[in-house]
Amino acid sequence: MKNGDGPNTYTGIVILFGPAVDDYCSPESFERQFDEGVNAGTPAHGELNG
């Protein structure tokens, strides 16, 4: 979803279910570690459409 605070800011939402929940909650989950870093204030950068 595009945010209203700048021309290139978006919010992404992921819905986990089934075994993906256990994978996400595991101590070695890179996705969870990334999310924790972003939630702590580290900016995330991504590429949209190439």
C-alpha cells in the first residue's frame, strides 16, 4: 500500500498461516530478524517492479 508521506514509501503486509507461522517464529528465521530490525527503527529498502 502506498503511504502518503512521500513519493516512494509503501507499507507491506504478510499474513502467515500453517507451517509458515512455525518457520517465522523459529530462532533462525531471517524474515523475523529483518522485521525486528525494521520495527526497531532500521530503515528497509526495496525494489518495486524491477
